[in-house]
Amino acid sequence: MDVFMKRFLPTLVLALVICLTVGPLAGAQDVVAITGNVAEVDKYGNVTLDLKTQVLLDAGLEFGDMLTIAVGEYELTAPFVTAYSDVNVGTELVRAPGGDAERNIIVAINMGNFSETYGADSGDSITLTLLEKGAYLNEWLIRQLVRTNERSDYASDEIFANFRNVAVGNMGSGTYFRSSSPVNNELCRAPYADALAREAGIRTIINLADSAEELESYFAQDDFNSPYYKSLYEQGRVVFLNMGVDYRSDDFKAKLKTGLEFLIENEGPYLVHCNEGKDRAGFVSGLLEALAGASVTEIKEDYMQTYINYYGVEYGSDQYEKIAESNILEALREIAGLPKGADLTGIDLEKAAENYLMGIGLSSDQVQLLKERLTTDTVVSDAA
């Protein structure tokens, strides 16, 4: 706990000071409307506006305020926040990345595609209007997460790279691994994840995040230091899925089918990763853990280990439970075909996972082969 307080308390205190500072609109409900144009749509469907965060702050908006978003024929509400994880999966947000006043505002859906959902394309106008001051402030504060990209801030290479063997339910020992990207070094973790993949004897990699072209671009960067990953790529043992983050979309499901067919056709140990190894890898891991007979608690604890590793979230805390409820538990409801917030008690997750996989196009024989792959222990005699 002392280490957590030392690492994360100063930033949280700063966030509290920023958010509770009395701005020009404190105590008032004056209408504030700010219009910007869509400057960019990224590959996940997140929309960047030609508005700096400072414009909203100068108008008196503060993190934790609720806003109205007017885009085309749609009018919706969303909180003014700093990170995608500040809201539940499938929820709209107005994001000031990292709270940096000089960065552009992003309008998005957490684990969704804002551009496709609301038809927002480059050049379109979007108007943000204050709806209610501070209505989301308490929720925003409890979700504040701080991560660094410095290895010295973490207790081990495994924690820093979010690298681990998942052996819950009936999963085989040494068979299924997940991690942050061992090849995209944006988070300074790739060389560590790559070295751990070599040590674990990984034979097959499912890359959820990148295209082959993006992978080639990583190889050309000055800081590239992932030789083991590159060797597997050259052997044809890496599949590139270039997935979005909306696991409800047909595109996500089609690419997931491709990735799982690749897994079935190749030998383990297997490594599944996206960029952080948190969202897309979290959903896919939860699905495969359910297929292997894991319980809700086991799946939840594996998912939340990432938040413990990266952000020092305390096991069992209100923050821990809130993050789990709004992310992995909602994902399990999606897999089981249950409505938002439904009770998962007594749900046969293994059967639900089988049905889900057949629903995305795998045959019953493929599902059984996948289960066999995942539930067989893997012994690696020579990881090199």
C-alpha cells in the first residue's frame, strides 16, 4: 500500500485540485455551447475535433461535467473526462487526453465506434453543450488511473509488461499467455514482453491490434528490439487481426474467427496481445477462459490483474469492483447474450462461450478443437 500511495497519490491529489477548483461557471448553469469540426477519425472510430482542450477549459467546463453532444441528427449526453476507461464499456465520452490542455478533444465510445454509430466523418461539425456541472465528478474521481512507462516503477518485468500465463478453470499449464505488445514499443514494454515470450517458449502469436504493414513499420524503428517476435513472424507463426475495439461489431467477430482458426491450426504455447493487453486481449481472454470452464470470479480476477499491474488498483477496493463491473462482467454478459447489468450467478459460461463461438462462424468441431488446444498442458523443452 505504501508503494501505491507513493506512486499514485500525488497525481490523484492534483486531479482533485484541478477538478474542484472553482471555474467561471461554478454554481451556475449558463448554457455553454462550443462547436468544432471533425479533424480526424482513427482506425477505431474515435473522432478528434479541431478544438484544443484549453478552449473547453477557458469556457468554464471542468472534468466531471456532463455535456450534450450534437452530431448530425443525433443528440446524446456524455461526461467530460480524460480517459476511455473513465466510462463504462459502450458509453459515449468527451475526452481531453490525459487532461492535457494543449491536446485536441476526442469524442468517442469506450470500446465502440463513434464514427460509424453516429455517422461522424472528417469535416462534420459537432457541438458540445454544458448539461450539468459536476454531475459525473465523483464517478470520474474513482476511476482515475495512473500508469508510467518506466521499468523502474514496477516490481518485475512480468508486471511491467503485463505478461502472464493464464491457467484458470481447465486451461492447460504453460499453454495460454497474454501480455502488452511485444513488438509495438509505444509503451516502452515491447523488449520486455518479447524476452518473456522467448522464455515461455511461445510458438504462436495472435496479434489483435496490428496489420502486417504496421508490424513492418515497428521493425524499421530505431528502438526496435524484439528479435524473438520477428523470428516467429518470419516463420509464419503470427496472425495480424487489426481489430477495432468494438467487440459487438461484425468486423470484430469476423477477425476473431480468423484469429481463433489460426490458433487451432498451430501449436502452443500461445500468446494473445493487443497494445496494452487490456481491452481487446481482456475480452478474448475472458471468452477463452470461459470456454475452458473458468468461473466468473476467475475470469474477473485475471482481467483485473492488468489493472493491478499497470495502475496499482487495490484488490477488492471500490475502484476494483467498479472497473470489473463496467468492463469484464459486461463482456461476459455480451458473450452469454444477457442484458446490461444482468446477474451472472448460475450462468453456464462454458456453454455460453461455445454458443458465442459458433455464432461467429466456428463449427462445433472447431470449438471442440479449440477447447482441446487450450486445456492441454504444454511442456517446452527448449524455449530458444
